[in-house]
Amino acid sequence: MDPTQLGWRLGRSLTPRGVELWVRYDRTTGVYGAQGSGKTLDLLAPALLAHPGAAIATLTKLDDLLLTLAERQAPPGGPDSGGPARPVAVLDPFRMAPGVPELVWDPISGCVDPMLAERRAKAFSAGTVTGAVAGGRADSAARFYAAETAKVLQGFFHAAALTGRTLEHVLEWVANPVAAEQPAEILRQHVHAARFWDGLLSGALHGSADTVGNTVTTVQQAMSLFFQPSIRARCVPGPGRPATDLADLLAHRGTVYLLGREDPYASASPLMTAVAEHVLDTALAIANTSPHGRVTPSFLACLDELPSTTPLPTLRVRMANERALGLSFVYAAQTWRQMVVCYGEDEARSLFGLTNNIVIFGGGRTSTSTKRCPTCSAPPVSPGRASPTAPAASAPTAPSKTSRYCGPSRSGSSPSARPWSSPRTPHR
């Protein structure tokens, strides 16, 4: 039996020494580690390379893309198997990897369906939260304006799709949302428009000057990447550039790469979040229509730098429900604080609680009082030593110079902490 059909290799334990550690595809994994600690090279990339099925991978560095691209394009049985190559598509708004197969995506397509328009708008707006907090806005305020932004964008997307308009028309409305009269008129008069959406749009764009001004700013931030003509031309369909057939790509065990970067002047997070949600919805549709009742082989979502690249608003629900349908999730963040800023304290803790396996890389600079796992309440452990239980629970920040695997105990009740060797060793 090929174990990669059932899971991916995590590493080798220290206690007991030399035991192979594997993660089943129906178990979620969260990875915490400072920049340069080896999260991508030693854990995420090997998991992606060994995965036999379709996958999505979020990246912030070109080197990480080149590390896995050729192997993911190879036939399922290897380069010498004689089978067809697997398709790949790369969303590359900043043209960091010229010459690779491009992912072309239309954000307006399908938004005649109000449910899809709402989900897409919320995905775009979720990508604005981290940037807003980094710019000095309070966490709660950033999430409030993200919610208001979603009301505006869902109305714009729905109105454009109903009338056959394109992204160009939506950008015209986004440039001055308060003065844009066409979307509200379409939502009021079109026979297939979602009821009451004209009121939602009007309510978000009319009120106190400060609230409306901040909402407008956030709406423009969510769509800012498309205001650059070169980026818009690379990412959306045009003459001779049809949209990528994501369902066909995933059916042939292909890989979707979302390649962005942390740029304070041009954040790709809103676009990457929206595309990632669409890819995951496509994989879910494949699972629901499959005769097996699941994706076979499983679909892997490898979400590197989750809070800054693709802060999926549906991640908690997907982790809870879709792993049984063959969708596997591995996410990574540099610090626990990033997760709190992105999702809020309660939602971040819910995500942490739903994560079956926690991998913590050493090297982070954090205060000793916060170096406890909120699930198992365990303080930092040194390699090869048992982890005692502590009474209080705090944020899961990376302890200095140690790594830990936190997983369910054998009894299936309270979690336990087990020291393990850093995955850097077995993958060298």
C-alpha cells in the first residue's frame, strides 16, 4: 500500500525515537513558525509534492512556486509513466513568474446567483481586514467595514451579472460608489434581482459621513488591484484569453497556485481570497456530484501565510464539514497574533480547536507568558522530554528554539502534547 494515498508524512518522533509521523487527509493541520523557520521548505512543500490528487497552494515567494511546479505537472505515476501531464494554473497578478500557465478568472461570472454574489463579495472584503489593522485601524472596526463592503460589492456584482456588464463597469461604480446610480436602479427594477438588495446597497452607502467614507475606502481597497491595467489584463478574461476551467483542471488532478506578495501598496489578499473560495467551492461541487460521495483522491488545500494571503472567511466551516468529503486542509501562519487580527479572538480560537494537529516551529520572539497551547494548556517542551500539563490556556505562539506536535490523545478525549523532532530533519 502506498501511504501517500491516505496521508502525508509529517516527520519522525523523538519520543519514542524514530517513529514515522503521518497525517491522514481527513485530519487538519495548523503550522506556526516565524519567518525563515522552515514551514514551507520542510513541511508544506513536501506535503504538496507527495499529494496524489488535485490541490491549491498559496505562496508569497517565487522560489516556493519553482520548488513544486515541475513535479506537480508530472504525470501521476511519475515522469516515466507515459501518462498525461497534470494541468497547473498560476494566479500571478504581479508577473513574478512569466511563462508559467496562467489562471484567468472572471469575478463577475456566475453572480446572477445571489448566493454566489454574496459569497464572492464577502471573500473580497475579508482580504481587507489584515491590511486595515496594519494601517492602524482597530480590529473590530476593520471587520465592521469589511461587512459593509460586502453589502456594496455583492450588489455591484449581482447588478453587473444580471445586465451582462463586465468588470470594467463594476470598477466604474467602485471608483465613486456613492454617485453610482445604475446598480441600485438595476436591483430595484430587474425582474431577477434579489429582493431587498437595493436597500442593503443604499444603507451601506448612505449615513454619517465618516462611516460612508470608510466604507467607500474599504470597497476601493478590496478591488484596488484591478485598477492597474496590466494586472487586470493578466488576471481576467479577454479576447483570446478564456477563463480557466477550474472544474476540468481539478478533475484531472491539477494544481492551482495563488502567487502573491505582502505589498502595502498593492495587496493581492482580496483577489487571492476570492479565487481560493471559488476553487474550494469547485472542489466541493465535485465531491457532491461524485459517485463516491467525496473527492477521490482527496483534494489538498495548502494555505501558506494564511492571514496575509488568503484569510478565508469560511475556513472554520470547511474544516469542520468538508474533510469528510475528501477536502484536506493545511494552513500556516507566522504568529498567533496574525490569526487573531485576521479572524478575531473567538473565531481564531474556534479554528485552533478544530485543528487536529498543531505544528510549532521554534525561533519566535515571544514573551514566556504567552508560550502555551490553548488546546492542551501545555508549556514549551524541549526535544526528547515529556510535556507537563499547566492549568491556564493562552495563545499558541511559537516557543523559542523548540518544536511541538499537539494532537488528540489516544483516548480521544482531552488533547495531549508530544515532543517531536522538527520536520526539517527527515526532509533533508
